[in-house]
Amino acid sequence: MNRTLSLVIMLTAVTLSAQSPSQADRDLKGAIDLHIYTEPDSIARSIDALEAAKLARDRGLRAIALKHHYDETAGLAYLARKAFPGIEVFGGVALNLTVGGLNPRAVEYLTQVTGGYGKFVFMPTNDSEAQVKYGKQNRPFVKVSDNGELVPEAKAIIALVAKYDLILGSGNISAEETLMVFREGQRQGVKRMIGTHATAAPTFLTIEQGKEAAQLGAFIEIVGGNLTGKDAQTKIDRFAEQVRGIGVQSIIMASDLGQKANALPPEGFAVFIDAMRKKGFTDEELDVMTRRNPATLLGLK
């Protein structure tokens, strides 16, 4: 083969490659990842908020949501949007001890942060009673329920979520508390709710409980996280069973990435999407779980 022909073949291959995006590129284009952790934080992260926005935009995602356990992220969302136009970035607040627990003022403040990109209000995550007990820790926690009933402070928070048309996230509370929160959310007219990785620890919603949550109007979040460990396939198998049981129309897939030792969020999200495809989910079903459902939750057209 002469040098000229070799060069033509090489240039043709490069052109075809540029015209034929990888499966990962196709999966990420227009996708929405609602569960990304970034710096600045007190926990080591792999990426900061501005880098996360740029990377998501460059990989073709439509939107991301920044999540912290200990601080609101509406301000970070504003800065990320300003620095990198072309990606929609949202924030929220998790009602842990650092913001006063079930603190109405923390929710009010979220709605007042520049830009109005604070959309999520999560019940306690790392400081929930369920999380602390699951981790066998001996430390203070935020109590959401007492004697089978939501505490008044939780109901007050839900009222504010309804008032400001925010998104009510279950956080890391128990399965029973999650259903209590969604029942109260429905009663108070909350339009948008999501069960935060609700089939995983420490919530462990069953398929039947997931169906009840969906009937109450909540989406159920399924997160990939780290899919490089020896239990990765077992995790994917479990997710597939749960999604089929609850119903694709009620599921939102997300990465839950940003941890120091794990894949960067878009890369891990693409791996998760492909793993679910290999479990038999169609491109249409994956589109529902990674684009349409999160867009509906966010109120995007």
C-alpha cells in the first residue's frame, strides 16, 4: 500500500469517527444527571462545581444538579451557569444539622439565592436517623418522624416546598418515613417529588413500596455510583429487577458520582446507561429514565 493511499484511508477513518459519535456520546447527549457531588466540600471530591458544569456541557448533557450534604448549592449553580453557558445547572439543600436540620429558614433562603436555581429540598441525608443508625454511629441526628407520624417541623418544610413549587427529595430516611413524606406531600399539594436512591441504603424501598411512592406522584431515583467493583453486576441486576417492578415511567437514573476515587460523573453515568441497556432496556426506555423523567421533575420543556 503506497503512502498516499494510506493517508487517504487514515483521513477517511478520522472523518468517519468525527461523524459517528460513540455510544457513550449518544447516551449522554441531552441527558440529565440529578445527583452530582462537587467541591468545595468538607468531603474529598474528584471535581469542583465549575469543572462539573464544563465537563457535562462538553459531553452534551442538557442539565445537571449539584448536591452537597452540608450546604446549599443554589449559589454554585448560579456561578456554574454564568461561567459555562449552554448547560442548565440546578442546586438544592439537604436538611442536615449544618443548616439547622428541619429549618424553614434554610428553605426560604434557598428560594432567595441569586438566579433562582435552587430547586431541591431534601429531607436529611447524612444526618438522618436512618443513616446514622445504618452506619452504627453514636452521634446526633435529625428526626423526621416520631411514633409513626411526621414531626411538625417536617410538615412545615413540606408546606414550604408546596408554596414555592420546589422539588421534595426524600433524602436518606427510612422506607416508612419516605412514604409518610410523600403522602404528606400529596396532601399538601407538592407537585414534584423524588425518592433519593430510594431502593438503596439506608431507605431500601421494596418494589411494592416503590409502586406506592409512584402512585403518590413521586419519581424513584436509581443511581449507578461506582460500577467497577466485584459486586457491580449484582447491583445492575438488582436495579433492573426494581425498575421493571416499579415501572420505567416512574424511574430517574442518575450517577451519584463526584467521590474522589470514582469515575467522573459523565463517564460513570455513561457506563451505567450502557449497563442497563445490556440488561434489555431499550433506547426508548433509557430516554425516558435519563431525559424525559428528569426534565419533567425539573419543569423543563
